[in-house]
Amino acid sequence: MTAVEENLATGASSPPRSFWRDRGAGWLRQQYPLLILIVLFAVASLSSDAFLTSRNLQNLVLQISVTGIVALAQLLVVVSGGIDISVGSVLGLACVLSAGMFGGSSTLVGLGVALVVGMVLGALNGFMVAFRGLEPFIVTLGMLALARGLVYAYTEGSPLTPSAPSFTAVGTATVAGVPVLGIIWLLVAVGLAFLLRRTVFGRRVFAVGSRVEAAQASGIPVRGTLVSVYVIAGLLVGLGGFLLVSRVGAATPTAGNLFELDAIAAVVIGGARLNGGQGKVVGTVIGTAIFGVISNLLVLLNVSTFLQDAFRGALILLAIGLATIGRNRSRNH
């Protein structure tokens, strides 16, 4: 008999204090990403006087917004039971084609090119996974190599600069001191949260990620759902490619390099399971912010660029390890 049942059996009108205490402790255990972010903010603010300045915070938002959109795309794929390690290279291809096709003479055309590139490559990934039964890791590994090869072939190793002056308007604009890129990131997050939690499609994604056989038995169109997942993820990655050009003002051959690692790390620390069926948009947003703060602090502390990747990798391992411990404790309770 649970504490609540025992309380009801004795005629009490409300659960005992221990029940609410246990509920509170359980809620805190589920907030490990937020606790990690708060600790990092405290450490960063104590380590560098420049961290909490408005200029640095704006730069931080600009740095993590594109990665945040890519992480949201990764979350959608992970919840469905897959993984997409091609997101960085697809973003790079969308980035260079957006800036290079038609000379980058139109911002709207550049946005359209980026979205189409992301959608088409996402559809190819989805088709191979859903209709050919191939492992998502292998499919997206091949797409990673294909997209990155096309990036180098198209740019010939040189950066591309769009000719339209308005190309950088979105990436550099602010509203009440908040970068427009950050606002777009949050709008995408709200939209994806609604899609996953409040629509039939979202429930299907979770069902497919939890157990494909059960989803098929219940009449869910598994193949169509998976293709849709990869197409939507591709559109988000394509959007990220356009926004990256808009922020930087140029498309480099290394655009999006290693974005897939940051995206996967943000999704995992945000509470998602890599075997599917579980994940939260809020957790992914917080996970993205965690790694953004880490990178920003390393720059402010003038850590050698040769050591930054090593520090960053070690901190990612530590953060994910803490996240795993938090999930295990939550599950045991």
C-alpha cells in the first residue's frame, strides 16, 4: 500500500507531508540539466567579469541559436528511435548553396534554397531508414560524407559571400536588445514542443520511438511517420544553414563542422534516450545553453584553441555522465 492509499484508508483528506516531500525530491532529480546550467552560470560569472555583460550575453545567444535549432532537429529524430549524424554536413551544404546559388543576390531565394536542400536530404535519409530498413546511423553516416564532399566540391575550399546586402539582416538584427536569431530559436522550440506534445503526429513519433512493433499493431503509419520526421528535421537544419550565413556574412567549407556532436550531446543531457521514445524540448534547449556557456567561458578565459576542443569534450563527457546518473536515480525512485 502506497502512502496515498494508506492515507485514504485512514480517512485523511490530504496526502501526508512525506508524500509531497518525495514528490519534490523527485521533481528536483528530473531538473538536473537546469541545475547544471545554473552552476555553470555561477562559475562563469565568478571566473570572468565579462561574462554577464550585455554584449557577451548577446554574443552567447548568437553563438548557440543555430546549434540550438540543429539540436531540436536532432531531438525529433532521436525521439523517433533514430539518430542523425549528418546534420552538421547537411547544414554546411545548405549554407554554401544558399550563399552561392544565383550569386546570393536574393535573401528569399537563399532561404528557399537552404530549406529545399535540407528537405531533400532529410527525405533521402527518411526513405532509406523507413522503406529500406537501414540503420539510421549508417544512412546518416553516408549522408555526412556525401554532403561534406559536395560542400568542398562546390566551394573548392574557398568561402562564399552572398552579394545581397540584406542577407545579413536577420542574423545581425535585435529586438529590445535580444538577437532575432535567439527569438527564431525559441519560436522553433515552442513550435516543436507543440508538435510533439499536442498533436496526433507527435504521439505517433513517441509511439514509434518506444516500440515499432506495437506502433504498427496499433495502426500507426510507421513509414510515413519516419519519413516525415526526417523531412521536418531536414527543414530545421536547412533553416539553420541559412541563419548561419546570415549571422557570419559568408559560407565557409567548414560550416556546420562537428555540429552533430553538440546536437547529440545537448539532446542527451536534456533527458532524451538515444533508443527513442523519450525527450523534451525544454531539456534540449537547456542542454544547448549548457554547452554554449562552456564554449563561451573557454574563450573568455583565453584558453588555447588547441586545448578548447579537449576541454569541451571532457566537459561534455562529465555533463552527460551526470545526466545519466540523474536519470538512473530518478528511475530507481
